[in-house]
Amino acid sequence: MSMLTFDRTDITQTAQAERGTMEVLPLSKGKRQNKIVLGDADGVVQALGMRKGEDTRSSVFRSATGPDPIASLTLGSGKGQEDKIFVASGATVRGVNKKGKEFFKFSTNLTEPIRDVRVDGDRIWATGEYVSNQYVDCVDAHFFASNDVIADSRIAPVVLDAEKNPVLACRDRFVRVVQGSDLYYEAAVAGAASALHVCERNDSLRREHRDAATRETVDPRAHSRPHGETRRSLPPDFEHASRREVLFGTEQGLCGQLFLDGERVARGWVIDTRSHRLAGSGGVSAIDAECDLTGDGLNDVVIGRDDGSIETYAFDENGDPQIAGRVSCGEAVQTLKHGRVTTPFPEILAHTFSGKVVSFKPGADSTSADGFGMGEALDDAQAAARRFADKKRVDDVKLETDRLEAEVQVARAKYASLSGDLIAADGPSRVLDRFRLDPETATHRLTLEAPAAIESVAVHVSSQQVDLLDEYGAGAANVRGADDASTSVDASDSRKTIRDSSSAATTAIVSRTPPELVGGAGALAVYRLPSENQTRFEIEMRCQEGAPGTIRACVLPLRPPKTVTEVVREVKPLCLHRRVLTGDEDTHMSSSHRQKDKGEPETESRGVFGAGRVADLLTVTGDFSAEDAHQWVAEMLDDVPNKLAETSSSFDDDGDSSYVFSYDFENVLLGTRLRVAGRAGAARFWSDGATPLALVKEFIGRVAAKTNVRVRFAFDGDERIPVFFARRIDPLIQNTIALAKQETLLEGLLELKMQEPELEGFLSPEFKAVLAEEKTVVASARARRGRLAYLVGVVKDFFVDWHKFRGENVKSAMHEVDRAFQEY
């Protein structure tokens, strides 16, 4: 499959934009190009279109600045509402026609701002951060409260064809279908759900061909088709013709396919960026699957990510998605649509976080599946006319820029005279921040994105066990239980290459302050960005489990008014554990009233992780509620819902009362597992490592003492755990040592090569291979610098924690552990 190339066109610039604030109006009669409607943080709603005889975008209408930002913008889905625009700002829903005239206004009774709105006839679905309300004729009809944050929502006739249901993407790793005020069912997904898309066109084509096959009483794959329609033009998965195809995206970067109906959930393909060798792909922020960009007769899947990348996937003969093209906007994609806006050819439309509206159309060198050109091919006369028009447009923009710069200078002088000796400042702008665990490197990345250029970022970490990596994948380790002399850093400027979230690295000046100068706690660093147009910045850090802390990042804009925006993130005690699906969760349908099946996992500690894996068990009992136990788990681990569900998957305890919640986690560094289950008065923790259980005991004991809750701990250890742990960590240590030796050897070989240019003729094949892999060795060593000391600390922690559970003090034997590492 040939890769598509794309030509970029910047259409316009709005104020800062939220997700789902761009729509493409349907084609008017006799028109070949669409109009687009946009909403922004200034509360402005505007429409752009192509006027007859003009080559540039022209404004159709533009509303006045509103009191609240536009949080959602959508087109009605009912009959006659295809070109009706509905916007949500604050707790109000307004309707605007395609000429900008307001025809509807409704103030809801929601106590939280509306984040997404959907309209179908006289029905309105208004979704906030945790709740979803349905209004019929502006009267509150149904209310649903989610267990965790609702990241996105759509409506589709899932249960009944004549009635649409809200489909919610929730951060607690579920896609939920709501019927009325009740949860109808929920489907677990492999990550925090962040985006949804209902494939209406694919559903319609499947139903049409199913009905045609029924009338002709032949197989739908073999019945006669209209002239020109081929097998490839029919969407796959005909067995799901009666279901609704829904695509979901996760914060971890996965995109998957679900088929929903009133009986069950059927799962389809899953796009994993690792299988397509797209390392570093961000979380999914937008999905569109209603346009055929590759010309193979099937709708392609277009995925927008929060790192600015836009990926196009086409389908092979087996119906599996394959990467067909990739471009980058340079900033977070908030909304993705398709249409024919700048040209009469299909194109991708993106609305970014800073407000850029960009179109990507297939380039002239892109070809369809049957070999025809996809882009707009110009002859010499057309190309010359296009260049003349472009030059004139550039000249006009330069004149407009000069005029605006003069107006800005006058406005600044006037503002300064009014403020006098006071500091000119404005309210802090919103900064898009993400703090994620990278399972490939076992490090955390803090990504900051501002709507305007950033001058500098100041980062303060309250824990000494969090190491800010000056270079991508590099830096000194600071590990609990490990001595590292490299933790003391001079408070001087050092120029480092910082990995930016875009594809190219940027240069920053890093100023670090020793811990003793900041009160002896944590680290303080200032990153100064020399680029005048950089709006994104990413900091990598290595966190040690058992050392919770707070990370504060202060973002200073480049241009006045220079008001700092603070971002605060918490490092949890078990920060290297990520949530994984259990056998109970990974089912086709997870109902709110489902009972235990025969195939659910055993509760005995010896078989809790399946055959061949052992586990220790820590039991906590006392006078605490199920909500207290759930809150403890949420404060120790990531990816845990903020609220305890009223009815969760049961987890029977030897025929006694059931646990009301249970979650599974995996340590991304060691691959060890942790399972938690709790109810009122009892909580259980299983792990095939001793350190996680020691950290759990330490945390719960400290919290219980502060809240005057009496708790009791019981530990049931498995004697095979130390051997199991050693087998897991030994390959990591061996690989790290081998890589360090390769790096040292490479340095010596490079020095010899500078003195003896003909050195390779005298080297052994082993040394030649090291020189040939110079870039790979350097990159790998940089990514793992300081990791050996980190692993040594992990082994020491396990050694101490395992014997502590057995009531043994082994501090006097720590020198034996050091000697063992010296003999490695």
C-alpha cells in the first residue's frame, strides 16, 4: 500500500479552541465546496466559506464575543436540522442557523459546565464532566452520573432503532451505553477512553446491502451490485449489519472498533501504534471515519493525536487497518473533520489547541488504489496563475501584518500609560498538560502546551526520588536505597538537547539548583526556550516507587502580558504500575448487574495470576468502609476511578461476602503484577513482588493513623517469590551492564579511529560491529543512563522489604548485596 502525501493549507486562526468546536456544513445546492463553522474560547461562533469568484476564504458570519468559551459545537441530527448549528457555553445551549441568526436558546439546570452537546429533533443531550442529561422539549427527562470523567460522548440508536442512546467514553477505561437514566451496559477498553466516533455511513451501507440481499434472497457478498460498484466499495463485517459501528481512542494511543446493539458488544480491529512502528505517538484526541482519501471505495480512519500528529489508515483485503499517511500539525489536535473546503477535492480538516484551522489534501503525487491521481494536477497556465495569486496573497498579508503591528504598539503604549507603575498582567491562560507513564522506558513525561509561545518553564519537584532528565532518556538516577554520587548538580547553566513533543528536537538552556539550596527537598530547574514560536514542551523524569511527591510547573509566556500559569501534578506511591485488563473486564459486555461467571479468576493467592506465577498476599482488615478502601487505592495508583461504582464486578471470597471492586496492575519496569480487591472492613492485595505490598502497608498505615482508623495487617508469603523476582530482574541488569560496556568500548574505538583512519582493517568482527552500530549504541546508552543504579536500588528495596515481612532486620547484610553486584 503506497503512502499518501498531503499538501497543507492554513485556513484561519481562532482563539484557543476546545475539543469538538468545528463542524462542516453540508453542501448547498449547486455548490462544490463546503463551509465550516468554528467556536473558540472567546465565545465567538463564526462560519467561513468560499464566495463566488474568490480564491481566498471569506467570512459568512461572525458573532460577538461571548461571556463564556464555546465548549462544544455540533450540527443537529434530526430531520431538517442538518444545517442547524448548536453550541454550548457554560450551562447554556444555543441554536444558530447557517447565516448566523440565533433561533434557539436554552439554559439548563446543570451545576457543571457543558462539555459536549448533541441534538436530535426535540431532544438535547448535554454532557458535563461527570453527568449526562437528556432534555425533551427543554424539560429534564433523564440524568446519568458516571463513575469517572466523561472524555467524549456521541449518540446512536444502539438499543432500539427508533431511539438514540448516549455513548460515553470514560476515563476509567470503559465505553458506556446509557438507556434513559440507567447504565445499559459498558465495554472495557485497554486504556483511558478519550475519543469516540460513530461510523454512520458504514452502518448505512451495511444495512442497505443487507436489505437488498434479503429482497433477492442471496448472500450479501455475492448479490448483484449497481454498475461501477465493486467488492472493495462495500464495508467489511457484514455480520454486524444490525449493529452500530463505534470507534474509540484512548489516552495511551490505541484506537479500536466496537459493534454495539441491544444484546451485546462485539469487538473488531485495534490499531496499536507499536505494531505500526509509530514510536512516541500521543493519545487519541479526535477520530473521523467518513471519508475515502485513498480512493479504494472504503472509508478511511483518520486519527488526530494530542502530540499534533494526524494518521490515515486504509484497509487491506482482510479488512485490517494499515497506515496510509501521516502528517503533523505541531500542536494538539482538538477536532477532526472531512470535507471540500479549500478545493473541490476531499481533504482532512483539523482545529488545533491554539486555534489554527488547517486542511490537508492528498498531494498531486498521491495515487488511489486503482492508480489514478488523488491530488489536484495543474497545467503550466494554471500553475502560473496559482503562483501569481499566492504572491499577491503574501503581499496582502505582509501589509496587513504591518498595519496590525502598528495598532498593537499603540494599544500597548495606551495600556502602559493607564497602568502606571503597576505590572501589566492578565488572567492566566489555559495550559494543556499531560503527565503520562511511558511503558517502554519506565519514565514519566510531562507535556505542556500553551496557546501562545513559551519563554521558559520552571519545574519544582517536592520529592528527592524524582530525577529530571536533562536529555531525552538521560540523567542521573536518585533511588531509594541506592547511593548515587551524581545527584548533586551545580546551579549553573548547561546547554542540553530537550526532546520536544514534535518530531524535531529543540535546544533549551537548563538551570538546575542543588537540593540544599531549595530547603533540601526535591529539585528545581528552569528551562529557557530560545525559539520564538514554540508552544509545546516536554520534560522527561524518572520516578521511584515509594517516594510520592508533587510536581509544579510554571509556564511563562514569551509575549506580554506575562502572567504565569501553574500546573500541578502528583506522583503516587506506586507510580510505575499501570492498569491492565483482567479476565473479568475483557468481556464483550460488562453489565452493571452481572454476576460472577465460572471462568472468573481464582481468589487464592497461589493461582491469582494464572498458572506458573506465584503471589504474596497482604490482607488489611479494620473499621473502614468500602469507599475508604477505594480511596486508598486511588491515592496509591493511577487509572483508578474517582468514585466507587454502586455495583461493581463481584469477587467472591471463599463463598463469603463479595468484594465490591477489584483492579489489576502491572509494573512497567519489572513486569510484576498487583491485584487489589476491597469491600467494607477488608481489602486484599496480591503481588509477585514484596516491595509493592510493603509500600501499600506503609501508605495505609500512615493514612489510617492520621484518620484514627484501626487497621490490622496479615501477610501470607510464598517462598518462591525471591527466585521469581531474581529471574525477572537479572536480564534487565545484564542488558544494562552490557550496554554500558559497549558504550565504554565505543568511546575507546572512536578515539583510536581518530588517530588511525585505517583502524577498521585491523579490528575483529566484534569491534567492527560495535563501530557499525555507533548511533544505536549511543542512543540506547543515553536512554538508559543511570538505570543501573536505579535497578540496584530496586533490588535492595526488595531485599529489605522481603525480610521485613518475615520479621528480620538485614541492614547489617547490605554489604553482601553490594558485593554481589560487584561480582556481576
